[in-house]
Amino acid sequence: MTEKAMLRTLFDKAVEVADPMQSLHEYLPSKPAGRVFVVGAGKASARMAEAVEKAWGPCEGLVITRYGYARPCQGIEVIEAAHPVPDQAGLQATQSLLEHVKELTENDYVLALISGGASALMIAPADGISLEEKQAINTALLASGAPIDQMNIVRKHLSQIKGGQLATAVYPATLRALLISDVSGDKIEYIGSGPTSGDDSSPVDALNILQRYKIDIPASVKTHLLQGSGVVPKDDKRLERVENIIYAAPSHSIKAAADLAKSQGYTVKVLGDEIDGEAREVAKEQAALAQSIQAGLAPEDNPVLLLSGGELTVTRQGQGIGGPNAEYCLSLAIALDAAPGIFAIACDTDGVDGAAEVAGALVGPDTLHKAEVAGNDPLTALANNDAHTFFEQIGEQVITGPTLTNVNDFRAILIQPL
């Protein structure tokens, strides 16, 4: 197996273990007696709903997923909407979801299925704020380089469903939330902007974040934040009937990839599953680390594999087509400068890097040569945030289609001894 084929196999393994059909059933109790209602949102929510009905049979409910990510369910309604910028379909679906849970009683049971992408898909702007205003703020935040936890604080305070407000909407019903984590540290309040979890951030925090990243703030948004929001404090008594369970996380996928690599004779070093920062800067650091490790290897040593996860960011300055994983790979290739024996992959486990239908890219000692033959200047591409175009032109994109799960980014660097 070639080095690039091995890296792709490791990525596929990371995605496979996060598939809801593989493990969600282990976290389901026996189907409760009485009324059971399933709600959910995220890029994995339809697959999660499919897994629930495989275990429980047809269920009543509604989940919202990304366009192209629907799955066949027997009773649960699946509605597709836009991600990462919300649209009218997501707004209408969320309104329908909230209408469905209005009449629940303390004898009812709600199962919430939440995964990455829920922030954009489950969209209910706070009173006085329009969908168009939320779209504009979301777009600006995505381009600002703001970390995902900062983005989610803003989203919560501009919403009627995030920041614990879904939990209070279904109260007094019993609520169990099963979550797939796509955030550093697996913090429940950040997954999907925490619709089933309380939050101690304030509207002023949200306003400060918008100002820090120089986001244009509509008058209605500023007024709303200054007046307060509906975000639910963590000590709210209504949350006592809520149980949040993370059943799939980046660490699980990285461990599965590490175990597979070890079985193939690789020495594995896990750099962590919470690495964040600017994609191009993290790439430079990891390129230097890889070269340092290679310099210390004897020819008879086993190859070394560096694994990492987390969520990198891109501060958009150019007009190209790119995402954090592709930009990481492009910066890594430039930093390695065709170093022999070092290969890499970086992909988003949901199959979508940024707004493109591309999971990520592969890098090898031949990357810069292929680019030269194609007349593609890597420095120009990086300056223009055009990494997807760069890797498309040299045939090194990783395209998976919908993976139906999401446990954040997966990065691997394979280092051969010389």
C-alpha cells in the first residue's frame, strides 16, 4: 500500500467509527412507554434518526439535516436545509419542530439527536432579528477567523432555540440528548450551540465578540443584545430533567486510526484532538516537527505517524475557494518544500471542508512538482485562500460525498526514515 493510500485508509477508519449506525444503539435505553418524540439537527442527525428507528422501530419526530444528508426513516420526518449559512428551509423546519413540542407533558419522553452543523440548521432568530441579519452575521463570522466557541456564543444569544432553549421548550418532558462532538474539549454547551445545555455566557459577551472581529452589527441585533437574551443559565431548574450524553467524539476516531496504524507497524504519536489556531500557522509548526522527527530516525526504524484533530480556522483575505483542511495542506506542502519521505492528509470528517463539497487534501514530496507542471503557484494560491482550486488542479483532493457524521478535523503526517 502506498503512503497516500495508507493515509486515506486511516481517514476512512476515523469516519467509520463515528458512523451512528455503528454505535448509537449502545446508548439507547429500551423504548420508553408512552409518547416518545425524537428531535434533532446536524449533519449526522438523519443518520442518527435512522439508527434510532433500527433499534426502536418507527418513531414520531422531526430532524433537520444538511442538503444531501437525508436518510430513509420510517416515522421521523427528515427535513434538509442549508449549512453553513442558514436558509428559509431551516427556519421553517425549526418553527415546525418548536410547534410539535409545545404540548408535551411530564409523562412524555424526548430524544434529541445533535451533531455538528446544528447551529446553522436549527435556526430560530430571536424576536426582532430577521433571518437575513442572522445570515449576514453568520457569513461574516465564518470569514473572520473567530474560533467556533466564540461563534457559538454569538449564535446562542441571537436565537430562540440554542443555549438550552430547546430543553426548556420541551419541559416538563424528560429529555435525553445524544450528541456527536465536533468541538475541542467535547464541551456540551458548544456542540450545535448547546440547544439542550445551559450556558453562563452573557449577551454582552456576544456583543464583545462581534466588535472584536469587526462584524457589522445591525441595530436590531445590538438592541436585542443590550436588552438581554433567552439563553438558559446552567443552574436553571428546568434542566434537571435533561441528560446529555456524548457518544462519539474526535478522540474515539483518532484512537481507531492510531490502533490501525500500530497494527501495520507504524510508531504513532498523537498530538492531541483539541488543536486549534490558524490553519496555515499550525501547518508550519507541524511541518517543522515532522522534519525534526525524521532527522532523528535511523534507516531501520519504523515509519512514524503524527495524528491530530481539532478545528482550525482561516482568516479570509483572498477570494479563492478553500477550507481549513485544504489550507493546512497547502501551507504544509510549502513548508516541507518537497522533503522526501513525508506525506500528509487533512480532512473534515463530515466530508465538507469549508463550504466546498470536498473533505480535504493529500500532500506528498511530489505536491510542489505537480503544481509546477500544472502552472499553479502555491504561494499565490495560499495568499488568495484558494487551496481547493490548487489541489483540484493537481488531482490531490479527497472527495467522499456525505459521510453522515461529524467529529471534526482529522490530520495525519506519515514520516518515512531516510
